Amino acid sequence: MGTLLALALEFKIEGLESVIRPLKQV
């Protein structure tokens, strides 16, 4: 269960980065 939570957290962070990165480039 812990690994699943860590995976979900990693996925969330990756999603946030993919959203923030284009905003920073502009």
C-alpha cells in the first residue's frame, strides 16, 4: 500500500511539472 501511495504521489508531481514547465517557458 505504501508503494502505491508513493507511486500516486510521484504521478501527481510529474503532472504538476508538466503543467508548470510550459508556463515557465512563456
